[in-house]
Amino acid sequence: MTTFDQTELAVCVVCLHLLANGEFNDGTDAAQTAVTGMYRIWGFNVRHLSADGAELGFSTWPCEGCGDTDHGDRYRAFALIPTRRGDQA
């Protein structure tokens, strides 16, 4: 059985859309910038990020998903990082 470390994150709207829908298109390069930041911070563990979507309100802190330092609304997401894998029954 696999166990997971669960970490709650406060993510920007771009990360929320990328995690929930796999895309974000506002006519800018915001999605590519966020994806680059996510891989820089999370590496291959980026595939273990999951959107919750609960509104956390306005924040001046960087996005915990991509590292974007723009101020704005944040939304809850989770990092569910596998920690160990036991015997499969």
C-alpha cells in the first residue's frame, strides 16, 4: 500500500485551472509560466498536485504551486506525495 504526505497549498487562479482542467488560456503566456514554475518547485511530483478549489481569499504571498509573486486570490490545492510503497496483496 502506498502512503502519502498531504500538504495543503494556496495556489493562484492559473494553477487552479491547470490542476483542475489541464489548461488555462487568457491570451497570455501565464499558463506556460505557471507550468515552468510548478516543475521548478515540484519536479516530477507535480503530477501529485490536486485542486480542491476552496477560496482562501486575497493574498500577498507567492503562489505555493508555481511561485508566482503577483498578489491575488488564492485557492486550496493539495500535494499528495507518495512516501512509501509496501507489499501488494
